[in-house]
Amino acid sequence: MKFLSLPWQECLCALAKSSSLLLSVFIFSACVTVEKHQLPPGSEISKQAAWEVHRANIQSLQTWKLKGRLAGKSNNEGFRAGVQWNQLRHSFIIDLYGPLGRKVAVITGKETGVQLKTSKGESFEADDPEELMQNLFGYSLPVNGLRHWLLGIPDPKQQHAYLQLDEKGRLMQINQSGWLIDYKRYHDSTPVLPALIQISNPTLNANIKVDSWILNAPAN
């Protein structure tokens, strides 16, 4: 296993292999709860009904931040990185850190496009994250889908092959956009958010571990 580190080519390679999928043992610290949709107190419902309420709550989240770690392997090459993802409605900032806590790259996405900057000051731009990865590395990764998968819900703009729930009505596994996403652990919190995620496709496997969640987080 090698660590994400300078030079920037290595950090970009690790980012491409992980990011779109970026970013699991976490300690949840949400500062705001979301309860726009609630069940009647004491009501007994099926796990499907519980899931529908939970999904509606999570989809209402517009601003959030997570800090975590990513480790995985692609084409027999290991990678590891610290990650901070700050989602601000339709824009995002993803900071990537090396093994010593040094920031090695920043991805900034807006409706007008996405930009990647390295710690050496190099910059790359594209219309969307998938195009950026395609231009830099010859293949694309579903950064837009990952935004939803991290929260424990499917991407509402994409159809999924199947979806499996646990007994509490939480997402347990989903197959979407050619990726298999397994939810291994959730935080004991309100709302419930993932604590350990495994993502994979035929060429990449990764674990996403989050150390903290903050809901309605302001921009840095």
C-alpha cells in the first residue's frame, strides 16, 4: 500500500482512482438535525416506509461537510488519502491530504465547471468532474453520484439496478451507474448517516471512512 503524496501526478492518480468516489470508521458530529418528514410517534411501519421517510429527510440536505479517509486499490496499485468534502448546495470543495496531513490537491466544482489545483500551483479545468477525469486520466469517475452515495441515498438523477435495505429501513447495498456501493456501518445519530462505505467496480475497490459529519456547515 502506498500513500498519496507528492509529486502531484501521484495525488491526482489517487484522486482519480478514488474521487469520483471519494471518501469510512467515523465519529459523527452533526450540529443540526433534519426532521422535515416525520413518522407518528410510536407507529409501527415497514422498513420500506421507514426508508422513504429517511430518504426524503436526507434529500432535503443542501449543505454539509465531512472529514474522513479513503483507502483502496485499482489495477493492483494501492492508494490512501485524507479527505474533507464541503458541499454547498450545487457546488463543492474537496480537499485531499497526504499521510502527514499536508494538503496536496483541491477540487472545486460549480455549475459552470470544475477545477483541480495541486499543492504546486498547477491547475486543470473542465465542464464537470467526469470530463476532468476523462481528460486527465483517460476514464471518468462518478463524482456527482458520490455526493449522494456518501449520504446513504442513491443519485436521484440516475436509475439503479437494485437497492437493498436493512431491517431498520436504511440503505444496505445499491448498484448504480456501474458501481456497487455497500454500507457496512451507520452512525447512531439523527439523521442517520453512513459510517463505513465500500465502493467497487471491475477495476477499483475502496473503503470510505468518515471521522465527522457536520450538517448545514458554512463555507471555510
